[in-house]
Amino acid sequence: MARGGRTADQPSETGERRCGLNQVDESFKNAETLKSQRVKLQQALERLIDDFTEGLIEKDQFTARMDRTKRRIAELEAKIREDAGDVDRRENLRLVTNRLRDAAAAIGTELASAT
């Protein structure tokens, strides 16, 4: 048995928190990367419109590239929403876990004094 009544194969509370924070950080970084990619695609869309209005590309080429770029932007936005939901769920889970730990500690103290 390890310190604090834990067995050697049970993760420490600090390790669990660190792991949860790393996952939140990872999701946040991923969302930021996706947002950066979305901005680049939106800029590409603007350049595409400029190229078409200046007569540098034909209408059929413009339409195909416009559709493809809009589809990629929509996919990125869906991934961004998904990652934001993951961050929210992990944060809520972390809060619930902390409250349960606090309640367990309070109940443990009450039980110890009752005996």
C-alpha cells in the first residue's frame, strides 16, 4: 500500500488533476489551431472572390473552389464547436469530482467523530 491508503496502482489525486488539466489544455490548443485554420480559409475565400471579380478565374472554377472552401470552413466550425463542448464537459466533470471529494472528506470527518 502506498501513502494515504492508496495502492500502488491507484493514481494520485494530484496526478488525476494534472491529467484533466492537460486534456483541457490540449482541447483548448486544438480549438485555437482550428480557429487559425478557419481564418486562413476565410482569407482564401476573400482572395478567391477578388480573383473572380478581376477576371483572373472563370465562373465554373470560381464556383467549384468557393464550394470546396465553404465546405472546409463548415467542417472546421463543427470541429471547433465539438472541442468547445469537450472543454466544457471536462470542466464540469472536474468541478463535480472536486465537490464529491469535499463531501467525502466532510462525511469521513463526521463519521470519525461519531465513533
